[in-house]
Amino acid sequence: MSPLPPKIDQRTYDSIVAQTAMLVEAFTRTEGAALDGAVVRSGWKPPGAAQVSPTIDTLVGRLLDQDLIDPQTSETIAWGRLIDAALAERISQIPGLEQVSVWSLPNAQVPPDAGWALIRIFSHLATLVRDRLNQVPEKNFLAFLNLIGTQVLPPQPARVPLTFYLVENSTVDALVPAQTQIAALPVEGATEEVVFETERDVLITPAQLQAAFVYEPDIDAYSDRTAIATGQIDSSFPLFVADQPTEHSFYLACDALLTLPGAKTVILTFDSPQGAQLASLPVTWSFWHGTRWQPIESTSGSGDLQWTVTLRNLPPLTPHPIDGQLAGWLRAELASPLRDTSTRFQIQNIQARLASNRENLSPDHYFFNTTAIDTSKDFYPFGEQPRFNDTLYLASQEVFSQSGTQVTVKLELNDDYPPKTDGGVAIQWEAWNGETWQIIKEKSAGVSAANFTSDTSGVVLRLPAVVAATTVNGENNYWIRARLVKGHYGEITSVQPPLLQSLKLSYTASTSSPISACRVYHQLTYLNPLASDRFTLAQDRKAGEQTLRLHQVDGLQIGDRLRIEPDSARQEIHEIAGIDTAQNLVILSTALIGNHNHGSQILRDFQPFLPIIDEVPTLYLGFDRSFTNRTIALYLQIDAPSPGAIANSNSSDYPAQLIWEYRSPGGWASLGMTDETGNLKERGLIHFIGPSDFAAHIEFGRSLYWLRCRWQAGDFRVHPQLHCVLTNTTWAVQATTVIHEMLGPSNGNPDQMFRTSQTPVLLGQALEVQEATLLAAKGTLPETSLTQEMTVVQDELGTVEAVWVRWQEVPDFYGSSAHDRHYVLDRLTGTLRFSNGQQGMIPPAGTNLLRLTYANGGGKHGNLPAQTITQLKTTIPYLDRVTNLEPAGGGADQEPLERVKERGPKALRHQQRAVTAQDMEDLAYEASSEVARAKAITPHFASEGLEWLPFYGFRMPASGPISVNLEGLTSASGTDTTRLKVQIHGPGQASPYASQEAQRNQTLEYLVTDEDLALGVEWSVMIVNLTDNLITGALTITYPGGSLNESLSVPAQGQPHVEDAGRVDLLIVPSSSAQQPTPSLGLLDRVEAYIRDRCTPTLDLRITEPVWVEITVITRLVPTSFAVSDAARAAAIQALTQFLHPLLGGVSGQGWAFGRRPHKSDLYAVLEAIPTIDHVEDLSIVSIPSLGDDLSITPLDPSERDRFLIFSGKHQVTLLT
């Protein structure tokens, strides 16, 4: 706030009354009356005049009616003074004074008196004159501000993103035109609704965001951010940062072998040119255990273009669905990131071989004919009276399911009951092959295990090439049987059948089979290489040609190996050297050997581990349907940087470069757009034309319509945080637009004035004047340079009927010429003023020749909370509702007069040039209305220990290298410590072009380019001592056209130079009620651009935020009563939080200055002003980083003492009784 000028007349109403009364009495006193102040004056006396004793009680509050002289000091107390307590005490101490003439104040209850009434009337009028007189300096000051063009800023309208919603299940787009009005219901205490208007047309599309993923190739990781980006979770995520390792794996199934019962050894053989590389990869093998993937021990090997993997003790695999296929799956997962996108592992064939050796297995079931056998005791395999065709059935899922396997049946006979062997018995062994019982061992004669007459050896069987399960006695399984087909075990009276104590099975299997199914897991998607890697030739090809035209090339990449007509005599293998997606053409690295016809099959070698082809961090956005081929808007809600992030960041000379793309049938294509976010620096809209060839594609396991944003190059100053992505959203402003309002007739005279019907007029108005002089004969336009500023009205035949020319607003006419179409606008009153024809043109005479399009509105009442702007004022087909998901902000009332008086002189001082620190701070406020506080930190300079630095200047006649060589460096301390900083300076910038620390002998070089030399030819070398001792030596500087050879003597360090010379740090705090108001990167960019346009180009300017210091108050309070204890605690915390707010706190409510810390006395006053608090027992302050109040906390860096700003922490309030 600007200081008030001193008052010209500082009298009060009471003093004017007293002086007037004195004059009246003087002019009405008797001629010749004594003028001695000790003598009571004659003439008119005001009511209430009296003689009183000189005591304090009787004198205070009255007017002195005589002059008094203090004999001790000879000081005269003038007549007519108002007696206060101090003056009454002085009068009471005058010796010898017995009575004092006084009279009452004008507002005292006294008898009515006409003279006294007139005196009061006169004094009131004099007071009015006094007030006007005292306003003369201010009015002159305001007139001066008006003279220099300072205007009161009009109200600022609030802005808010509005999101529209189509009716449920609508598939039709809806268009919301610009200036569509949406209102918010009146808030409490208000009578009128707050109306917002959309700023531009927006197409409301049924396409909605369904997925959001981030991929980071440097660490081969991804993140699923769908829930946050779609608003399901109220949070934000760092763009281009992933935290979930990408799974690179493939799955194999071979149910013919892998689901067989029992533990087994499986050998997998992969035919691959990269066999040795695959064997060296850290691959983890696992199988589905029923609830999870169970790792299994594996051994990798390679040889002869093969990769072999041995899995031991593999149990039977439990069928598990993968990509909809139920099978027993093995999984091979790469245990390390796959960062190299050029890596290509290609497999031509996969073979599984089962090697198992199992012994002493019990069959699953035993049957004698149709009777189940109890094997818990000795049993008769053919009953106690064996007869022809009696049969023993044995079942085993594990043993008998393996076709072609050799099986041994081991018998253990009861030796106490040996079977008869002289009956010519013969047993025939059979197995079910799916159609019949196939003999697997012919009947044999003599004593043998096959006839159950001996157990010295086992029965060796070879299962058929085809085996199948069947049902025997209600049990479905794999079965063999032993059938009595000849002879007997004795006659009826002497039967001795075999009696078994046990029957065990053993087998050895080694079976090979190609895999039956394969899946590659890539970007959360299962790919079937047996299907997706097959392609068809779309055109005949002859030997010697080096291209293949396919029906589609989607998925193919350079480096892939193709097998043309695989598994045939004409098979060829070639590598892809190039791909033409537009023509579906594949360019081969070598020429074809033979001819291949249209429709021939082409197989791409199976790739087990697919790298994600993104080479830079990428954001993927997936939508459920294609966009219409019209302008589409997406709103990206970018969070402001977290407090401290900007201050701790490093400005990059190479800002981030982003590339937006969409998925087309031919791959990723560039998406042209306009970006309001400034490369994701702040929230805003991106606009683009919906691609006509937008195509669905599977990414991250979901078939959607994908957009992606690639971080191609450069750096972010602060990594952006994305809160959500909204479709069908546009900006709305709290204003009402008036289109083509006719301002009234023009009489063609100088200095005309017109008024708008609505006020105030917001920025962005357009005044158009119809100028008949631009309309040539026969309705044609003459040659003119105003084409871009004209609106031409034509009839149906193309004849020009009217020409409207846009005129330009200026602050005044001082710089206008007679041909300038200028006007001056008072936005608060809506008054448009035109010039006299000499400094600006006069509008042509006539009616309806001036039309104005403008908006009015604005004010703080437009800053509404979220979900309140919901009343659509216009019915739009297919549109269901609208709301604001964010609060509206930016609304401000008309600029206060005190702010104008403060801003005007500053504008006169800096003249739009940033020269001093104060200039930069003032211009920061002008750069954006969002700036609430600004402070410029200039270079620090301390003169203590100042010494001249070695400085060597020279002129560069041409571009070329500058070489600085140090030799023979020695330190005055006698040690080897010689640390120097060599700096090469040149024109055009304050900081050195090259700087390097040198120890002992070293050379620094810098290549001066033609661009550098264009800035000037004066170059220099400066040497800075980084130690506390004198360093001497020799210096040689060579440059194009000359050299310098000098002895070197560098004084010890003692603040010999200014490290931050030429640098200014401008601290910015935005208007916000947040505890730590943090500027957006977009705001910093706008302020920086505004100031750089107005400062020297060599200035090293850095726009940043303050250093934040958290203030926590720990206090013990005594409430006024137990009943209000909770209220006292809550009130104390709220009062402290509000008092310590950086922008709204402090004693005056104007916030805290940079570098200002609160004191205990401030906080005591705040707490003890709370009605429910009796007193404060004690209080302490904790600051983080420490401002010196706590030695256990890391202190604030001394260099940051003038750049910190406090904010409220979490206070600790303890109540005492």
C-alpha cells in the first residue's frame, strides 16, 4: 500500500469549533477590554463557560478559555486548547492558580444558544473545505496517473474446465458451440446465478478413455495408470515413470508328455541361430501348481544352432487356461530387463523329449474278471479255480498311458503255495488301443513269469504305438490284461493256482513330441506365434527378386527371419532388411533362390522374448472407439509441482520434446495438435483432428484405439504429475458475450464518445466500423492492406454490400497519426472515445456504423467450488448434463484504488524495462494476475578480502580455439595443493563460456565459433584461486593470430570474486489458499518470457519458488472452562494455521515477507485473543529447516536467509487445567 501524503490542514472538527469560538469572542468583546490572558475576556461566551478549580478531574475534556503562563518554564498554554489528561496535570501544577476559565466541548449538553449553533454550522462547512483541501495532493496524484495512462484494471473473470456428458448409450456426437451458457445456482446470501460461457466450440464424443499405461524402456518397466487417469482414484502419477517390471516370457504345452503321471525328466530342444545367446540368458522355468507358478530346477545348454533345456523331476502338469486354451503349461520367464530393442531371438522349431524311469509302482486298480482284488493280502490273480479266459485286469494312468513304452510287471509269488507248472498253462497279455485289445505279449510255454509260474524275473511288455483309456468294471483308465488262453494249474482235485503277495510295475520311457501349443507374453498380451507368425504371399515372386508383397505386414520388424514355404522342398530362409507398410512390401537381405506362387505360406521364426520397441518413455491412452474426423479436445489435468520441487530442480537448456502419435492400420502415425499444457507443464487442453484411419490395436492386453505421447528428447525441469485425462471438456469463462452491439450514430465530429450497454468491458473486445470509402464502384473492393482486419458482407451474387474494419484500442492518442484507426476504452464505464482527426481517425458519419463485440462479467464471486456449475441454459440434442470437476479460479474484483496508486509510479519508473531488482518484481506482477508475491535475489558481493584477480584480455581476429596452459604451479604453503579455476570469458553473456578446475599442470580449450565471434572480438581469461595460499607459476594463452606468455601470481581466496555474477533469482508465489502456494511451470514460463522481453539478453535469469520453512508451534494452554476445552484446542490450531499462512496470515492479514520469521510475542497475542483461552502457559517454535531455534534440526543454509517463506506445520496444543 502506498503511503498517504501529509495533510495540508490537520485540524479536527473540535479544534475548528474552538478556534471559531475564540474568534467570535474576540470580535464581540467590549472595546478596550483587557487582552491579558489571566483576565476573563468580555464579549460572547459559549454555553458551558465556567470558572473551575485547577484539578485534573474538573479540567479534562474542556476547552481552555484563557491563556496561561507557567512561571517555572515561561511556557504559554494557548487559549482554546482541548484539555487532555497530560495538559490538565500541567495546569494543576502551576503555582498560585486558583481558578481557570473553561468551557464545554461542542457536543456537551448545554443550554441552546444561537451563536453556538452558527459556530457549529460554520465549523462543519469548514471541515468540508478542509477535507477537500486535504484531498488535493491525492487528486493531483490521480490526475498525474491518468496523464501517464494508468488505468484501473477491470474485474477479472474466473475460468474453469467444464465437462459435458452425452445421454446414456448415445453413439451420436453433440456439438456445444462457443458462448454456450452454463450457470451455477446462487450461493448463500446471493440473489443472482453466476453464468459461465464456453470459450470455443467443443465436440462431445461417445469415445471414452478406457486405459492408460506408461512404459519406461531404460528399466524395461511399465505401470497401469488407468484407475487414476480415468478418475476412479483421486490421485496423480508421474508421467513417463514406471514401477512394474515388464514380464518377458513364453509358455509351452505338450499334453502328450507333460501331463503324464509321475515325476519325469523333460528335455526341450529349441532350433535357433541364437542358441548360444539364449542359453546364456537368465531364464526361470516354472509350472502351474494349481494356485501359483512353481519354479523348477533347469539346466541350459547350447550347440549346433540349438538351445537345450533340461527340467528334472517335473511332476504331472495340472491343466490351466492360458489365452483361453486349457493345457498343462510350462513357463519360461526372462529374469532380467530386456532393454536392447535390437536384440532378436528367433526359434524355428521346439521339440520335447520325455525321459522317465519309474520302479515299484502299484497299479491303480486290480480286477479278476469283474471282481475287484483286495491287494492288502495275498491274492489269486485268476481265482482259486482258474478256467479258460479268466482274466486279470491291471490299470495305471501313469504307466499304461505312455504309448510304445517298455513296461516290466514284477510278480512276487507266495513260496508256501507254489503254482503247478505241468499243466501247459499259457497267459496272453493285451492292451487297449482304442479299438480292440491288442496283444502285447504272445502266450508262452514253460515256467515263466509271464505265466505266473515264476517270479525270478519280471514280465517285460511293450505297449502299443497307440494306447487309449477305456472303462473296465466302471473304472475309466488305461488298462492291460492277462488272459488264461491255454492249459491249467492242475486238475480239479489238485489245483494249485498262483498266489501273489504283490504285483509291481516298472517302466522306462523316452518319448519325443513337438509342442502342441505356444504363447508369447508381450505387453500384457498373449500372442500365438503358431498363428500370428504366419503370412501369405499376395503376389507371385521369381528367383532373383528381393521383395515379397504380403497381404499384411503388421507385426513384422527389420531383422526378423522368414521361412518361405516351410517344411517343403522349396523352403527358403531370408532376413528382413526393410518394410514398406504403405505397400505391404517386405525387402529381403538376400535375393530369392526359387519361384514362389501367390498364396504361398510364409512363417516368421518364433521369437520367445519380444522387446518393447519403444526407445523413449511413453504414455499410452486407449479409447473404446474411434474419434470423429473433427476437432477433438482432451483435457490433461496436470498437478502443480510439489512444494520445493522447483527450488531443488535444475533448469535445462534443452526442454522436453514430446511427440504425439495415434495407431493407424499401418502402425504409429504422427498426430498434429495444439497443446495448451506447454509440454505438460500445466493443466490445459490439447486439440487435434480425429484421424480418419484411427484403428483398434492390442496394446497391454487390450484392443482399443490408442494414442501415445513419447518423450523424445530434452528434460523436464520438474517431472509432470498427471491427475486425470478428460474427454468432452472445454474452458468456460465467467462472462456474458454481447455480439455486434450498435453503439449509436456518428456525427463525424472530433472527440466523439459512446457507451456500451453493459459494464465492465473485459479484455478481448472487437470494435468494427463500417467504412464506405473502402467500397469501390460496382460493389468491389479496392486494393488495401487491411484485408486481415476486414469483414466483407456480400449478397448472393457476390456483390460487396458492406465492409467492416476492425479498429485498434490504444491507451491514449499521443502516438497516433491522422490515418490510425484508434480508440480509447474506459473498461469500467464502457466509454469509447475517438480522437480529433489529427491524432487518430474520426469514425464516418451515419447510423449503425459502429458495432462492438465484447464480454462483461468477472469478479471474485466466480471462484466457485467443484461440482457447482451444472445448469445448462440451452438445450442441446443428445446432451445429458455438465459439471465442473475442478473449482473455478482466477476471478478478481475491480482493482482497488490503492493498488492503482501503487502500480502507477512503478510503471513510470520501470518503463517496461527490467533493470533493477525492483523492476523485475514489479514486472512479475504485470506478467500474470496469478502472481501474488515476487522477490528478486541479486548477486551477493562481500568486499572483505577483495583482491585483484589475474585477468588477461585479448582480441580474436577470427574464430578458432583458445587454449590456456598452466605450468610450474607452486603454492606458498610449500604443499602440492594448487587448485585453480580457469575461466574463458567472451562477449554476449556474463557467465564464462568455459570453466574448469585445474590441479598442477593442465590445459583448458574452447572453440570459438563464428556465431560466438559475431557477438564481439573482446575475449579474456581469468584465474581464480580456490585455496587459502598464494599460487605462482606460468601461463600461456594461444588463440588465432597470437599468444600470451605471462608469469602467474594468483592471490589466496578471500571472496575475490562474485560467484553468481550476472544472475538473478526471481522468487514467485501464486495466489492460492494452499498452505504452500506453489507456482505451475507454465506460470514460471510466462513470467520468464515477459521479463526476458524487457531485460538485457546477457542476464542469467532464473524463475523459481521460495525456500519453504515449516513452522510448528508447541504450546500449553489453559481454557476458560472445561466445557470449552475442545473448542479452545480447535480454535487455537485454526488461529495458528491462519496466522502462519504465507499469503493470508500475519498481523495485518497480508501474509509474511520473505525472510521474516514469527516471534513468540506474535503467537502469544494470537492465542490469547481467543475468547475460550484463559492464558498461554508456555510456547515454543520449531522450524524445519531450523532458523536457529533448535540445534538438533538441520539449519537453513545462510545463503537462503533472504529467500525463505514460512508456512504452517502441524501444531501441538496441550490443554491444562
